[in-house]
Amino acid sequence: MSLVLLALPDHGSMLVAAVVLGALVNALVIGACARALRGGDSARDQYT
């Protein structure tokens, strides 16, 4: 966390932006892992 604060400007909104961006990246990684563990997008495969 301290390395992130060193790289960001001293504005509070940049900290909020970093937290939001980190949360989005985390959600994308978790979603990709969940899809891989399920064996693909089962909802899409159901209709093809």
C-alpha cells in the first residue's frame, strides 16, 4: 500500500481512483478464475 501512495499524487481522489481500479482488476481476475474452474461459460454453452 505504501508503494502505491508513493506513486500517486497528493490528491485524495487519486487514492480513491487507485482503490476503485484495484477492485475492478480484482473482480476481473476472480471472474476469469471462476470461469476457468467451471470449464467455460456454461450459460452460453447451454444455448448453442
